[in-house]
Amino acid sequence: MNTDDLSWRVEEACLAAWPAAETRLADGWRFRRSGGTTKRTNSANPTLKASKDSKIIAEAERFYRARGQTCIFRIPSIANALDGELEKVGYRREGETLTLLANGIAVKEGPHDVTLTAKPTPEWLAARHRLNVSVRSDQSIYDHMLSLITSPQCFAAVHHEAEIAAVAYGVSHQGLLVLESVVTDKRLRNQGLGRSAVSALMRWAEKAGAAQACLQVVADNTPAIALYRRLGFTEELYRYHYRIGA
């Protein structure tokens, strides 16, 4: 399998691990909408067969305008043909995210005990929202998003004293583990809690038949990138950014 094929497999797996409440296909583009502030599920995303015709911009604008939302395009470096045209018509660029791959998911056990569940418990959800400092409206959207995942999934929680201090979840999709929502209590960082959660999910995925793992991380999150590289995520497949309309 060449790098492009692998990148598209990872792209599909990442979308499956973070599904949108509504998706419309148009000329090889997925118009995804969930509401709230997250751009991943409120943006136009290209598929391998995405149209390069600038007419798709007007079609996406109609879709999002009808739903009272700003039109946003998510532009991966593996499908960036529209990027220049979007800039030309006034779409501002925002953010940059890396897509990292671990070729092999056998990792050493982390230093902390980890609780794994097949579904997010109320305690797990409450901890994630507390640690991520989520606004209430986004919390319900996130909870609904998790209920839409159809691939095998696992939720990890690391306790410190009487409360959950780190969480993460993983989705196994066509032989790939996708890691999502890795967050640790900021008062307890650099103590291995996040590493324990991630390594537990990687061991779960290995038993479920996954051979590789992937994740997406904001490009300027240096501490997280350093953690993931220590866990074997040493290959950068592609990046993406957003183009946001007026």
C-alpha cells in the first residue's frame, strides 16, 4: 500500500471515529453538520473523488447558509486543490493539525491503573467535559456524536485519588486504531496519566485485531506530540487546516 492509499484509509477512519449528526454528499465532498463550535463536524470534507471545480464552494455555502452556519472547508494536504480558490474568494485560513501514524501498536503498559469500558459512562462523560472545559451546549453535541459511532470502541479512564484525572477513547476501524479525546487534568500533567490511557487503548486495539494506530493533533501542541512520538507515532502522514468564509 502506497502512502496516498494509507493516508486515505486513515482519513476515513478518523471521520468514522468522530461522526457528524448530518452528512450530505456532493461531487465527492462531504458536507458535515452537527452544530456547536467544533469545526470537524461542521465543515465540508473532501473524499478521494472530491471535485476540484470551484462551483462546489457555492453549493457548500447554500448548504450551511440554510442551516444558519458559517461555511467552512476542511483542507487536508492530500486534497488541497481548492485551497487557492478559497483564499482568492476571501476564505481565511485557520489552524493546522498533524495526522500521525504508529506502525505497530505493541507498547509498554503505563504506570497507572486504567478502567476500560465499551461505552462512555456518565462518569467518563462528566470527566471529559470537566477536563476539556466544554461549554454546556457543546457537551450534548459531543455526547450525541459518540452515540453515532458504529465501529468497535473503547473508553479509558485514569483515576487519581477520588476522581477521574485523564480520559481518552479509541475506535477500531478496518484494522486501524483511531485515538481521540486524550486529555489530562492540567494539575497532574507530566505524570504519565495520558500515556497510561493511550497505552491501554493500544493494547485493547491489538487484541481487537488492529495493526496500526493513528491520531490527529494540533500542530502547536508540543507536549502532546512529544508524548505520542514516545508511544510510536513517529510518521506524519498529512496535515489539514480550515478555510472559513465570511
